[in-house]
Amino acid sequence: MAYEVSFRCGLMRAETCKLRTILRNSGLICYKKIHLIQAFLLSKGTFQCSTWIALSLVFYRMLYGCILGMYRDALGAHHNPMSVNDMFSDDDIIFNNTLIYPNTLIRMSRLLLFVRIVRKNPPGILDFLLQATFGEGSWASCLKDDLTWLSVSDQFRACAPFSLDEWVGLFALVVRAPIPFGSSARPLGQMCQPTNVPFVLVV
């Protein structure tokens, strides 16, 4: 994980430098800058983070700092020693602009991967997952925490006591009806949008 997170952070810093002239262009509408940043984060910055195990505090802070730096550049809220009184905290930046918390990006990706596994049901994978031990920091343990986090939302509140096997049954039932390719996780994806996810547990 050390190489993976360091590489992604380096990539985000390099791309931010290239995009900085666009992000700091006062003539560009703010929400377009945010869309640009979020598209970059989902396609490159956190690409395949659905397979990550638990990040140590050091690596999470590294990833968090890179993502918040991109948000600040897009919003024009980067640190400026000449306007200290006008600065906002990271939590203010995220809350006031309905941005996705860095940890939520990882949680959402891991949950959507789980839904794809349930829908496609590749031979042996689900059986292996259901028999996996939830060792601290493992992918299975992170998934269990993500499902607990998801059950805080109104849509999944009744699922709070579910075991992993029951979650598999729930998502298998939800996605059983034939739907277009690539949209298997759309209902969950919509629930994971910034306005719907439980922000209490995203820190």
C-alpha cells in the first residue's frame, strides 16, 4: 500500500500543477471546476481504490491532504498568508460545497465493488468472501465497517443487524431484475452521493 498511495498522491500533485491555471481562473464557474476535480479523482486519483485494505493514519493523511488541496484550488480557498481571517477549515470547505469526503470515496468504491461481485457472482469468489476471517485492517474487515456505515443512512437503517450473508442476499435481490450493462450498482451509487451518505462516520 505504501507504493500505491504514494504513487497516487504524486500523480494528483502533478496533475494539480497542470490544472492550476484552469482551477484558479476566476472566469470559470465554480461548479464546473468541482466537476472537473471530481471526475479526475474518480478516474485517476482513487482509481481501483475499491481493492485497498485499511490505510494507516499516515497514508490516509497523505491522501486526504492531496484531495483537499485539489478542492481548495478549485474553490479558490487555498492557503494565503495575506488573508488568514478569510480561511476556512477543511470540514467547512467540504460541508459548505457538498463535496465528497476522501474516506467516502474509498468506502463508496469498495461498496460498489461488493455489489458488482454479488451481481456477477463469479465462481468461488462469494463463497471465499463469506468464509473469510475479518482480520483487523483486511479488505473483508473494511467491507464490514463500510456496511455498518451504510446502515446509518435512512435507506439501509433496517439492515443494521445484518450479517455479511444477509447483505449478499439483499443486494442479490435488488439487482436480480435485468438492467442495462454498467448500471448494476446505480441505486447504491445514488445513495452514496454527498447529499445521501451519512456524514457522521466519514471522518
